[in-house]
Amino acid sequence: MITAETVNSPDLVFQQYCKEVFGVNRGIYNTIDEWFFQAGAVSVLERRQIIVNFSFRTCLNRIRGKRQLC
């Protein structure tokens, strides 16, 4: 579960969280962030929560498919 402190942290800290937890590097993080922004998620806090949910679901799908774990 992500904490409010993590969601409200500086961009670099949040990006590092995504890398540690989900294995998402900065380039991929920026691409995902930009995609959700273009899709209408203008609020940074909203996008960060969406990114975490998206990454979590992606990890679950990998685990269920017996592919690489996150």
C-alpha cells in the first residue's frame, strides 16, 4: 500500500519508489506519466496513484502468467 508521504514526495523520490517496487526506470516512468497526463489525469497526485495502480496490476499479471516477478 502506498502512503500519502510517498505520493506527496518530490518527483525524484517517487520515481525511485517506482523503480524499487516495480522495476520501472525513469524513462518508462516518464512515458507512463506523460501518457496518463495526455489521457486527462492532470493532477500530479491523481496520476501518481494511477501509476501505482497500473504498475501493481502489471506485476500481478506477470506473476499470474508465471513470468518475471516484480
